[in-house]
Amino acid sequence: MANPFWRATAEAVVAAVDAVYVTNGTADVERVADFAQLTSTNAEAALALAMDLGFLTSTGSDYSPLSPLCRAFASPNQRRKAAALRIVLEAYVPFTLFRDRLIATEDATAAAKQIKILLKLDVHHDDIKDTLLSLGQYSQALVAEGGGVYRAKEAAADDPLEALAVGCAEDTAAERRIRLQLGAQAADQVSRDDVIVPLSNALQRASAKDGRGAVLAAGNAVDSYLTEFGQRANVNLAGKHGINAKAEALQQGTVLPKKLLNVSKYLGHVRNAADHGIDDDINAAWDIREHTGVEYVFVACSFIAAATERELSGPFVL
């Protein structure tokens, strides 16, 4: 069990899982580091720990969500994030053993040394202690009492499952808003998992003033919508990557009017600015304003609604 994750923090794990979730499971270490504002070393450690906890899986160099709890980290609700991590920790052997030894010894350093022996870990005991304390405090499973003393939190007054239920209510409210923005016709036509849920996540990010996260989540939804549209319209999108290329192909296939193509260009270029780091044209990265995140979500909904009208031979609307 000599893994780099013994230098990860809970905050980095949450940020890494969030980055993988919002980038739609196509994130490598560098992309996660860029999105989550981590060093490459810290991103690698956080991803390794997220996999060991069961949140993520990997194929080659890309990471993708494994647990449905990943969605909890795409929310501004800190209580919900802590609850999701707490639920996983209750079944994570290194943490449960550490907590047991902490109760027995009342000494975090001694507990970490014992965990090192029990699990035959090839890592310094301070790294074990720091990582497990970080996870425990973030999830509110452990409480710092001052002077380097920690204790296991007794039966929580707040049930972590109840916290997740509150988060689901937030998801429901966000999804309801997105369905209203799309209109019943478009909401029934598109994929819930690939279009409506990412748009709902984007709306929650926008409400939390995370402009970049809102753009990336909503951009994924638009990209997925265009792929679905192409399949239904029998337009070959093979080799067409990203919003701009797919929309161009649909316009050339005569199923997407030019005015809607131009709307899609806004969506495509803003998404690229949010996602691609250094822009060669300006030799710098673009910052994304909070208001841009809000506007982007609603423009994405309007675009999908208008394109669906044309797909179903409805009126020309913008």
C-alpha cells in the first residue's frame, strides 16, 4: 500500500473528484491540476486517494467517476460534500482502524504508527496521520480539541444520509429549473443523464459563483446534445470534436440554421476559453466571470430549445 496518496488532503481529493465529474470523465492528471488549481504532484496524489476511496476509476491516463456520490462534490453545499466523504470513510479500512486506535490511545501520532504496522505501509507515519486527520476533519468524523489532540466524533446529530437527501432536493430544484428553461418538448427529447443533469450541475455552480465550472458543465451538456442531434438527424459527426465542429457539421447537413450555428459559436468559444488553458492568440489563459457562468447556462438552454424546435419541424425561434 505504498501509494502517493499518503500526501493528499481531503480538500484536494474533493477538488479532484469535482474536476473529473465536471469534465465528463475525460480528465488526466494535468487537466485535473489545471481545473482544480493543484500542482501536478498534488493532483496525482489526490486522484490516487480518490481511486482508493472508490470515487474514481481510470482507463489509461484518463480518470472517470465510479461512485454516484461524485455528484455531491459538484455542489456548493459543503455539508453535502462532507456527508458524501463521511459515508465512504465508514467503509475505508485505513480510516476506521485509525479512528479505533485514536480512541484507544488518544494520540494521533501513536495511532498512525500502529496503522503503519497493522497495514504494513511503506510510508512515514506523519504522512499517514496527516492524510487521515484531513479526511476525518473534513468529513466531521474527527474533531480537533486543540493542542494536537483529536477525538472521534460521537453519533452525529446530523445524519450524513439526511445531508445527502438535502443535496438531492437541491438537485431536484436545479433540474426543475433547467426543464422549465428547456421547455417540455426539448426536455423530453434530450438525454437526462448527458444533457439535463450536467445543465443542472452547471446551474448550481453558477449559483455558487463558479463561472468556470458552470461553463464547463453546461458546455459538456451542449456537446452531448449535438452528438444526440446528429445521430437522430443521420448527420455523420465522426471525427468532429467539440461544440464548434459538431455544430458546423449539422449546419452543413442542413439541419441547423445559420443563426443557431452562430449561437453555438458563442457556446463553443466560451467553453474553449474556460477549458483550454493558455490561448495562443493572447498567450494567456482566460478568466471566466461569475456572470458569464450564469449567462452561459441560460444561453445553452435557449440554444437546445431552439434547435429542438427545428429538429421537430417547429417554428423558427430564438
